[in-house]
Amino acid sequence: ELSALTANPPKNLHGYISNQGLPGARETVGRFLGDLYNHPIYPESVVMTSGAGGALNVVLKSILNPNDEVIVLVPYFVEYKYYIMNAQGVPVYCNLDENFQISVEEVASKITARTKGIIINTPHNPTGCILSRESIFSLGELLKEKEAEFNNPIYMIYDAPYTQLTYDGVENVNPFASYHRVIYASSFSKDLGLAGERIGFIAVDKEIEGHQTLISAFIFANRTLGFVNAPALMQNVLARLDQLVTEQEEYRERRDLMVEVLEEANFEFHKTQGGFFIFPKSPIPDDVEFCRIAVEKFNVLIVPGTGFGRPGYFRMSFSLPLSTIEGAREPLKALRNYFK
């Protein structure tokens, strides 16, 4: 499609466009989400953004007043706290349980009269876990109760850039069915392998309270934060696509090999359900020291869990050639044996 587009470009292909995004691109996004969740999302409820990171910054700038609080589930994508602080908000950290699922009791203890939102990331970076339907729907019920208690809106900010990278029949939960105040922030960077193209979006249900005010705020923030609009070229490509569903057999094959290599080396971990990360336990309490030794002595580059707010773990990516993963088999066994 990109080749066809550039060979016969439409008028104004590289010119200014609507800050909300091209109607055709927004229609494609709405159709994608409707097929994914069996829930209608309309073009007027979509704003195109510069990636999911851009989407989250736009959302937070739009909904937060100074010192409003946003709950961040730990472990977390490290940039969340900076996105929140960029919008003059306050990150409030809340641990996931040992299976990396939401503890409703823990979340309840973190909600105050200043709480404006909670960021949900599933499939989850860094753990590779998918939050269960029970987790998401129980959270929705809790947020409804807390909204009534504090007489204040609380948004579920749903960061979901890995929805097509799921394995073993584990399905994505429909967030729009779980709660009435969901702001969906995502991109096609990961599942379509377009990370450098920064093509993301924000979507809300048409029935969300203050729909037009929210959309107007997103459009305004998109411009004033300096993004202006998502890249026009890739929006034109999206507008030409009938569907965005992709097969992920290559990622599943890499996940399976990574699991095999780690099991053989006797690391303890939860098997990745979605995305392309895995989050094993460090064999020593000091995960930073473990990762330092891994790279210096065994040429294995991994990221300490401390950076994601969960010491004692480390993150690995299997978004790599199969030969690279296979090549890590012996070094990982040697690394694990080093700490026996």
C-alpha cells in the first residue's frame, strides 16, 4: 500500500491535515477496534496521534489539573511517571500481585479525592502477562464506587499497543464493557512492526460523559504539545487498508524458544501471554548487579526490574532473530550457574 500510495500520491499527501486525523484513518481505527472488541467505535470518537506515547501525553494533558493523581500499576513502563509529571500530575504507585494481576484491595487503598485516573497496560510491559477479565471488570466496579464516594470522575486510561501479540488462545478483554469512563490509547507500532513511524490513536466510547469536550481537548493538546498531528503519510496508508489484523506466528515461535531457553537454564518466570517481553526472577536480590554481571561477563544484555519499579526481576525481549535467541542458550545457562 505504501508503494502504491507514493507511486500515485493524492493531492496534499504531505501537507497540513486535520489535527484530529484523516477521516479514512479514523474509520480504519474504529473498524479495527470494533472487530477486536465487538464494540462500536466511531470515527468522530478517534484522534490520531504520534504513537501510543504521544497519545498518553495528550490524554494526561487533557484531563489533569495540577496535583491530580494517576495510579500506576507496578511494575510499569518507566516513562509513565514522566508523562504524568509532564502534565503536572502526581504518579501514585500500586503493586500488581505475585501473578502480575490487579489487586482490587491494593488499588482501593490508593484512591483519594485527588485521583483522576489509573493507567492499565495489557498485554503488559514488562511482564508479558495479560490482565484477566476478572481483574479488569472488578477494577471497573471499584472505580464506579470510588467515583460515587468522592463525587469526582476517574478515568481508566487503557494503554494497549500489544493487542495483536497474544498467545495460547488468551484473549484481550473489552475495556469499554468494563467501565463507563475508558480512554483508549494505543498504536500500530508494535503489532505491525512500525515503531519508527509513530502512528497511534486515542479512542473513546460515543456515550462517555463529556464526549465532545474530551475530543476537543485531545485535539487541542495534540497541537499545543507540538505533535500537531500524526504523520500524514502513514495516516493515508491506514486509510487504504481494509483491515489491520496480522498473523503473529513469528512472535509465538520466538516466545516458545525463549521459554525453552530460560527453562533449560532454570530461571523462574511467568510464561509470556502477550507482547514480546518476559520478566524472570533474578537469582540474587540485587537485580542491577545481576544485569551488570550478565552483560560484562556473559555478553547478555538484559534490563533490571528496578527500572520498572519491581526489584528482584529482569526484563528480556524476544523481538529478535531466532538465531540470536538460540545463541543465548549457553550464555544464559552459564550465567545462571554462576550464581548457584
